[in-house]
Amino acid sequence: MFGFGMPELVLILVICLVVFGPGKLPQLGSSLGGAIKGFRRATEEPLSVDTTAQGAEAGARKEA
């Protein structure tokens, strides 16, 4: 897709290692994975519809 080969990926990994240090890389990977998982979950879930009486009252006030 982007044309990344093995040399490019190794270079990116080395730069990340220098910038963040070896102690922060696992935390960074975990955070990135959690963010991607949350994004996928949010895009796959259907939109919820509020069917409670309070939600209906709020909708009626917006129309008036």
C-alpha cells in the first residue's frame, strides 16, 4: 500500500527506539493498539437510539 519494505520498517523502529527509549516502547505499542481497537469498535457499532421518555421530551423541545 505505502511501499514500506524491511529496511524502511527497521529504520522507523530504530528512530522510535532512540526517541522514546526501550522502556516506553511497550507502553506506546499497547496504547496504539488500544486506540485502534477502540476506533474499530466505534465504527462497527450501530448508532443507539434513545427511546426513553426523557429522550422523547428533549426531541419535542428541539422541534418547538
